[in-house]
Amino acid sequence: MHSYMVSKMSSKMVGSNNLAHARRMVQQLRVEASIERIKVSKASADLMRYCGENAKYDPLLMGIPASENPFKDKKPCTIL
Amino acid sequence: MGEMEQMKKEAEALKTQIEAARKAVGDTDMASAASGVAPAPRVQLKTRRTLKGHLAKIYAMHWSTDNNLSSLSSIGVFRLMVSASQDGKLLIWDSHSGNKVNAVPLKSSWVMTCAYAPSGNLVASGGLDNMCTVYNLKTPVIKTVKELDAHTGYLSCARFLSDTEILTSSGDTTCALWDLETGKQKTVFLNHVGDCMCLSLSPDMNTFVSGACDSLAKLWDIRDGQCKQTFQGHTSDINAISFYPSANAIITGSDDCTCKMYDLRADQEVISYQDAALNSGVTSLALSMSGRLIFAGYDDFNCNIWDSLKGEKVGVLSGHDNRVSCTGVPEDGMCVCTGSWDSFLKIWN
């Protein structure tokens, strides 16, 4: 646990009516159970393709030439 | 059988059903699927700027967007960012020069989050005051435009959808969508049973994900207020969360010392970023533009760089003298910023 500014709350009681809480929990589980899932192999393939297609646009991955790096220190200008 | 008993039985049956459905599509994991992908290059970034100006721990930072690129003809286009510190200030920085552009004094110095509106007109902050305060940067003198006051716990994170809507997460276990014209909550997102610590907006802004001290990440529909999916796997507080740029996956960072990727369409964890030698909690994370690199800030003063597909550590940003509390990559992906309890921000590329 972080030694945060205050200690975090844990397991807050949701509602004072246990039955209402149980009903809400079941309703939520019904929503979550009903979704369509795709295979991890397909999900992974799509993610790998996304990374592959966008790698060339990723400066931190590809490296930034010094001449195009806005954070590279420019030579100081002298006013003559 | 009483209704309570019935509900319990149905809940157990549904949980079993969900686990079975996840297993049925769990034909591999990301690292195995990516075994043929060329490794990411060893990433060695240099500190390009050290931003000095805060007098106490930095808790948060946020980059301005491409909508708000500023230009001064002598310097060229530069990119702004906001940082928040326990010294009771928000500072707005020109990242290219390292200069401070604005300072916003806070009523409460116990700040935990800050945010830049996409337009660049507004910034927000909040923390132990339980409020989200919104400031207008474009008036001749910076003005407080709203104090959003309804959470009953600390404000852990805020993100603008626009100049008229903002999302917040709170230690009161809820997240909320606020109307900035009325100052009222439009929607409250109820389902976590632990303090909400972080949130991330989807690229299309129709959904967001939250991470909480109940070790769960949840996906929410912004308009109907419903929790659509819940992701398990972490064994402690989730302190950081981000959508992958493809919008089909999320990355989380936790006090359990790991980061994880959850795929939204497979509805499960697909890879864990961890190392036996790493036993510090993850405080923050940011992704490179393609998503390939994860920059994760840790309690051990470092920011580790992970290959998001292969699960390998490919670099480290060392240089802070205290916990890395926040990280951010701007929209153009040209650098990564780390902020620390050592009171400095560093820009790396």
C-alpha cells in the first residue's frame, strides 16, 4: 500500500439494504456475462498488427534524429 | 429458498459462467502470440529537460493536446503541460524551453490530480478537498470557473471531455461525469467497492475505464452510466490505467508491482509485466504513440520501459531521487515526461 497522505478506505458498504445490494450485484453480473467475446489469438493478432502499422510513426520507438528533436538543445543565438 | 439465497446462487452461477466463457476464448496469451515479433529495440532515452519550480512533492502532470499548440515566432511551436504539487500550486510549463508560463495557486495544497482541457482553455485540479476545481487560463487573470463539490471522498483523477464536461474518480468509490455549465453531476458511476484511483477516457470518448483499491478495473459507458465489464487479476490497488491507442485494450499498474494488459474484446488479462527483482508498486503509466512501449513509474524512483507485446523490460529511466508519481506522453509521441516526489519533472527522449 502507498504511504499516502491518508490511508485509503477499504470495502465500503454499498447500500444499507443487503437484498437490494444482492439484486444489483446479480443484475451487474448478468450484464457482464452477456457480452460477446473473441479469441485471445484474434485479439493478440489485431494488437500486433496495430503496433506494426503504427511503429513507424512512434518517435520514442524509432528514435528521433537530432535535427528534428525539439528538445535537443539548440545553439544559443547571439545578437550582434 | 429465500430471495437472498436465490440471489447468492445466481451470482455464483453467473461468475462461473463468466470464467468459463473467458477460458473458452483463452486459446493463447499475448506473449506467446507475439513470440515471432521482432523485439523492440533497447530504449535508451536521455533527460532533455529538468523542470525545476515546485517546492514539494509532485503528484500529477498532464500534457496539453495538439489543439493547443502555442507558437512564438522566435522559438517555433511549443507544447504545454500542467503539473500539480503539494506546494499548493499548479504550474503550466512550456516543455520545449522548460520555462513556466503560468502558476495557479490552489486553495487546498493537498492536490492529487490535474488535467488540461483538450481546448487548452481550462485546467482542473483536486485532491483531499474532495472537490474538482476548474480554472480558466485564458482570462486576463486566471480565474476559478467552477468548484465541483459532491464527492464524499478525495479526488484521485480528473479528465476533461471538452470545455463543458469532465470525468472524475474519487476515494468515495465512485466516478462522475459533470456538466461544467451547471457545476452538477450528470452521471454517477457506481460499482467499485474500493477507492477509485485512476481513470482513462477511450479515444472515441464513449467509454472510460477506472482502476480502484478493490484491485479491479472496470469499463463504463459514459452515456448510460453502466459498468459493462470488470477485469480481475491484480492482487492490490490499481493506481494507474490507460487505454491502448487501438482502443481495444487497457494497461493497468498496481501496488502488486505489476502492470497488466486486458483485452476488451477477449474480456481478460492477456499479459502481465513483472519481474521477480521488482518489488515496488506501480504509481503511474503512459504509452508511446503506437502502444508498443509502456512507461511505468514505480515507488523505487525509476520508470521502467516495457515492450507491451512481448512483456520484456527494454529500458529504464533513472534520475529521480524519490518516487516517480506521474508519467505522460504527449499526443505527438515526441517525449515522455516523469514527475516525482523529488519536486522535479523530467522530459526524456
